[in-house]
Amino acid sequence: MASAPAKTIYIDEDVGKDDATATGSESSPYKSLVYAFLQHDPTTEGIQYLTRKSQTGPVGEGEDESVRLEWKPATKSAVKKATNLYEQRKKKAAKEQELAIREKQEAEKRRLVLEEAKKVVIKEDPSLPKPVRIRLDETDPAKIKLRTPDSDTPGTRVRVLGRVHRLRAQKDVIFITLTDGYGYLQCIFTGDLTKTYDAMTLTLETSIAIHGEMRAVPPKQHAPNDRELHADFFTVIGRAPGDKEAITNRVAPDADPQTLYDNRHLVLRGETASSVIKVRAAVLRAFRKTFEEHRMLEVTPPSMVQTQVEGGSTLFAFDYYGEKAYLTQSSQLYLETCLPSLGDVFCVCPSFRAEKSLTRRHLSEYTHVEAELDFITFSDLLDHLEDVICRVIDLTLAEPEIAGYIKKLNPDFKPPSRPFKRMKYSEAIEWLREHNIPNEEGNPHQFGDDIAEAAERKMTDMINQPIFLTHFPVEIKAFYMKKDPEDRRVTESVDVLMPGVGEIVGGSMRMDDWEELMGAYKKEGMNPDPYYWYTDQRKYGTSPHGGYGLGLERFLAWMCGRYTVRECCLYPRFTGRCTP
Ligand code: 4AD
């Protein structure tokens, strides 16, 4: 005779509960068998599990309600299924527990090690020579002597300040690549220096001062400038997080673009972003030097204006003490007013465009390099543009550090050969037709069509050299452009197109006849009143003159081989983004 069960556990699939409120008694059943197993070990001698079917749903015809509510021993298959699940969960729980214990032990071990490390205090040895403060790119051998592997002559003892850019800790040695915005220096910690609390908890981006001896790197090893600093003392100045807030988590290389734009301030600490910004500064230096060589004067026109230059559709408007004003689209009109008293002029100012489209070459705010030249012909303007572009490239590449960045960013970059290809708009239309590149409506290009970005880029990439695209039809160009005296359907205008980017410069000769300009305002439906100061140039000693505007970010995207202009400025502004 079977002995009476020592203990009975109740499971009701409908009203039972798999939580701490249930006890497994008949009045407080569990919901599932596996939960019951987890609470009451199924291997316990004499334990029995009674289950009953769910009460949910109406009682079927001819079905006896009392049968449905009857407690029955769990079926064999239900027990088998629950046992499997129970074993799996038990194993998982055991593993988790083991892991938690191990982690706790590790944490405790690390805590003790770090406690010990706090006792290791390093002091600067007063008998060592006073360190010389250097920036990390300094290499003057008169100031910084390197100890060579086979020499006893000590290297210069230096003090460097910067942030940990790379970090590799081995058993008794820590390798740090330090950066200070000027250069990179390999620093080596050994001995007690590696055993301090600060060294053991060092993280990327921590700011630090390091003192030590400069040595040449041993043969066959590599380090920036072939040298390394053997530290004898250091102090941490500002820590950086090493946990989930670590810089490598904030701006992981595979992060989505929006996260990278949100964290642009951290992205800028990377080598790629910072080298683009250094090239940008060098290109600006080169423009200024080139313009100076051409005896052109730098001026700074206002950004807040009440006139448009390149069409009303891309104006950013704002309230100016109750009057309507705009952020400037171009400083051209102001540059023109400078010619009589200042000679040829240029400016490097922000321009603003409320572009509706999100493309890789449009920004809402960009740096506009603009120039205006007096008493010239259209052909003079084109020659000048070619001179300036080539001189800027030469000057930029003449800086070895900058040439190095460009080589890294855009290994295939070659200065363009001269003369640049010159192509009339009408020839471009022919070329596009011959190469079956359709217009925006999908039809063959016609004279008068605006050459859209995609078609323009396709053509530039296929021709694969800089192009001066000239003589655009009057209808598709700005109101101020001078008509070609030989063909009044077209303007004396030029776009400079570069492979990979497309248009980087827009320029033209300017309408210099008062009456013609008044007619142009009228044709465009523009009120001439706010432009009186611009129109006056045609009244007080007019002259044949022209100029151009170059988008600095587009020039850089071309030179540095960047996919988008957004990578070529500090904090890009484009549709939907005005932060950080
Ligand atoms: O062709 P654009 O509109 O010409 C002018 O503004 C003339 N008023 C300039 C002048 O003659 N002084 O613009 C000139 C250049 C373009 O070729 C392009 O490189 C750049 O400015 N540009 C932009 N760059 C980035 N984002 C935008 N939204 C840009 N719009 C124009």
C-alpha cells in the first residue's frame, strides 16, 4: 500500500500565483508546476503535486463543472516538462551565483590591490635635473637631447602636460600616448610608477603631467618622432571616466551619425576630426597669404542684413528691433562697395542658407571665402581663380605637418594640373546629353535647365579634373550677374567643379550699368529701395568688376577626401541641427 504523501503542493493554472504571495497550499496555489518545483524540491521524499485545469472559459455543454475543479496529480508529461525546465533554471541560477561570487571576489581583490596601491607614494627625486617644459611636437635638438640606446649621455629631462590618448598596461610597464593638441608622445611608466593608485586606475582622456627623460626609441620600434619619454614622476590633473561613460563608449567608432554629431565635442578629440580642423586652419592661412600676395585687403562685412543676394528661398529671417532682417547669404554686395577706396578685397565670414534639402554638401552655416576684383575682364577673373586655388594648395602642402594629415586623410590627393578645363554651360548640356545623364525630370538636358547636383557630380567625377563651368543662362543665375556681350542669353559666370564634391566656387562679373541693374531688380520682382547703397556703385564711378565665393567646407571635403562637408567644420549646422 502506498504511504500517504508527506506534503501536498497545489497548482492552479488559472487563479494560482507564481510569486511570494502564494504558498502552494490548497487555498493559495501556485500557477505553474515548474515554479512549484523551484519552491519545493521535487526530489523530496513523498512530495506530491496536485494540479487542476484552468477554469477559464465557459463550461461546455454536458461538461461537469465539478470535474474541472477537481485536483489531480500532475500528469507524467507535465512532470517531465517541468523537470526539464526546473533543471535548466537550476543550472542557470547556479552559474549566475558562481559568476556573482567570482565577480565579488575579483572586485574585492582589486579593492585590496588598490588599497595597497594607495600606500605607494611617488616623490620627485630632487637630485634629478629640473625638467624643461615642452609641447609634444617640439623636436629642436638644441633643446631636447635624446639618450641613444648605446650611449650613457642622459637625454633631456622634460615636463609634459596633456591627455592620455592611448593606453596599454602590461605587467610592470604602462605605455601611454600623450597628446596636447600639438603632437603625440609615447611615455613609459615602470617600477613604482606603475604601482600607484593613479597609474592603476588611469583612463583615456585623463589629463596628466609627466616628468622624465627623453630617449630615442630602440631600433625596430616605432613611436611618434622616433622618441619616448621614460617617466620618473607624474601627477594626475583631471580624471576621466573609465566605466560606461568612457569616451570609447560615448563615441564608439560604429556609433550612428546622430550620436556622433551629439558628441561632436568628444569626436573632435579623435585624430581624424582634429586633423581635418588643422588642415582647415592651414587652408585659411594659405588663402590669407595668397590674397596678401595679390595685394587684396581683408574686410569683415556684417552678418545681419536686410537684403538678399542668392534668392529669397534660402534666407534665414529674424526680428531686428521690430524690423525684418536676415542672416547674410553672401558678403558679395558689401565687398563690391569696398573696391573704390580699398582696392581688391576679400573676406572670410560665415554665410547662412536655409537649405530645405539634406545633402552631404549643404550646411545651414558655412564659411564663405569671398573676393572682389576691380577693373577686370571675365578672362582675368578665371585666371585669377586658377592662380588662387593652385597657390592655396601649394602653400598648404608646403607645411609638412599638414601635408602629412592630407596624405593620411586622402592618400590619393594630387594637386590639379593646370590649366583647368574650361567648359561652357552649353557644352556641358551637350556632354550630359551625349552621356545619357538626364535632368531632374528624367528627360535629356535642355539649354536653360539647372544642372542638378547629381548630374553635376556625375559629370565632374567622370571628367575627373577641376572644371571651370562658364556662361550660365541669365534665367538660372542671380540678378546681379553681367550678361555676356557676345551672347546676351548667358552671363559671365563661373562655377568651379571638383571631382567628388561638385561645385566649390560660384563667381561672376557684376552688372556695372545702373539702368541694367534697375531692370534686373524689376525682372526679379525685387524692391530696389533697400539696395540703394549697392546700386549707388553704378552711379558714383562704375567699373567692370567681378568676384567669387568659395565654400571652405566643400574645398576641404575635396582636399581631405571627406564624404560630407559636415566633417569639415567644428560644429556643423544643417537642417534639424543647431547643437552642440
Ligand atoms: O554659388 P553661391 O551661392 O555664390 C554666392 O553666394 C556669390 N554671391 C559669391 C560671390 O560671388 N561672392 O555660393 C558660393 C559657394 C558655393 O560654390 C559653395 O561652395 C558654397 O558657397 N555654398 C555652400 N556651402 C555649404 N553649404 C551651403 N548651403 C552652401 N551654399 C553655397
